[in-house]
Amino acid sequence: MKAGISTACFYPKTPEEAVSYLSACRVSNIEIFFNSFFELQKDYLRELRTVLNSGGCKVLSVHPFTSGMEPIFFFSDYERRVEDGLEMYRRYFAAANEVGAEILVFHGDRRGSNCPEERYFERFLRLYRLGKEFGVTVAQENVERCRSGELSFLRRMKEALGTDAQFALDVKQARRSGENPMVFLKALGSSICHVHISDGGTSGDCLPIGSGEMDFSAFFEKLREIQYRGGVILELYRQNYREREELISSYDKLREMIG
């Protein structure tokens, strides 16, 4: 397992600003949250890679800022928009190659959508296979406001797609769906290829490590049980911590728990 931090923790700071700080703090693994199409340009990505390399940082995953548009591009009745969506995400896959990432985090369709599940799975599979052409795995994240927030939906997705269904487990999103993250872990098992982590409890569902009541011992025990080898990425929103030092402290605690 690999402890890391998402540049999303610093929003609205730019990825390069976040990477510069994390590099200086000797954070080994990073998720890049792209915030604009400008940040998918080759010249920008080369400069970002220089900053990453100078700090010895590895990018494990990328996250598109267009997640909120995925219902429109991938799950409507209009085939041309699907092609547009695939072309748009081709740029993300190319960007992932530029920075060395092997995972792209995908939110998917909105909760309450009338898109048939068969169509959802078929559209996801098309994107998944396009990602594989670039050596990138599209990981379906559990997101409370999306269909993927329902564990029963993810179970059916796993059953329908087999090993082509790969998942990013976000523990705060599991809490927001009214589920214990351990339930997602047990249900999806080795299909989980990426983890977004935070603490949580009565004072909030997205907190720095050690500020809530999450049973990290049991969580990491289960990750080891399923032989998880991927990233465990700290993802907090800017309002969830006071000083940057809290992020680094949380990262250090993650490293200790991972061993």
C-alpha cells in the first residue's frame, strides 16, 4: 500500500502549487485533480512533471474536473455526445500518461437517472477499454450523489462486468451514503484498486486523520486481507482542516498505519 495526498486538498490552489508544497514535504505519492482544460496541455504537463520529478513524487491517479458532466456525456440517449465524452477523456488518459498515473477516478451517472443499468455498464466498458489503450484503469468511485453511491448498484456492476469493473473506494462518500466503509470493502474486495481516505465522526464526515472515530486498525486489516497494493490517498476539502501541517501530519499517520 502507498500513502499519498490529493492536490484537491488545496483547491482552489493550482496543481503545480500543491505539487510544489507536497514535494517540499517529501510526500511520495500524489493524486492530481485537474481543474481546467489548460492543465491537460502538453507544455503544462511537462512543467508539472519536472516539479514532480524534482521532488521524487509519483502520481498514482488523476481526477477529472468534468466529473459533474459525466451524466450528460456518457449516459444520455444521444450517441454523438458519448463520442464527444470519449474524445474528451482521451485527453485525460494522455495527461495521465504524461505524469505517470495509472488510474482515472470516475463518478458516473447521477442518482435517480433513468439510464438503464445495461446501458450504464456498456458505456462504462467503452470508457474503460479506451483507458486501457493508454495503460490507464478507469475506477468507478462510490459517490453519494451518484448511482455509484448505492452499494447494491456497485455489486450489480461488478457482477455484470467481472474484472473490468474496478472501483475507487471513498470512505467519506460511503459515510454520506449511510454506509460503513468496511461494508464497501467487504463487498467489493479485490475489485478495489484505489482508496480515498479521511477520518470522520460526530464532528464531521471528512476530517484529518485522528480527528474522528474511524477504526483505522480494522480498515487496514481488511485491506491487507484482500491483499490491497494500491494507493491510500488523503482527500480533504479545504474547509475540513485549518493549516497545511494537518495534512502532512495525517499523511505521516497514514504511513505509520501502512507500515
